[in-house]
Amino acid sequence: MSQIQKNAGGPADPDDEAGQVVKAADTTSADSLLDEIDDILETNAEEFVKSYVQKGGQ
């Protein structure tokens, strides 16, 4: 059986807007990190992958 979660509407909370700004900042830092990873993979993807190859069947 699936569960449905509903949010009750109510007066706007000023803290909600501040939380949205923080979430946007977190997204920006994550995007920046992903861009950095993409740059690394473009320059030396084979070396990057080889560093994660498991050795000895582990």
C-alpha cells in the first residue's frame, strides 16, 4: 500500500525563504564540485579509473 504525504497550507513562514537561499547555495557548491570532477576526467580519465580498480579480488 502506498503512502501519501500532504503538506498543510498555512501562513508563510519567513524562515522558509531563508532555507531556500541556503539550498541554492548548496546546489552551487555541488555544481562546482561536479564541474571540477568533469575537468579531471577530461584530462586523465584512464588514470582516474585505474586508481579505483580493485586488486586481489577485493
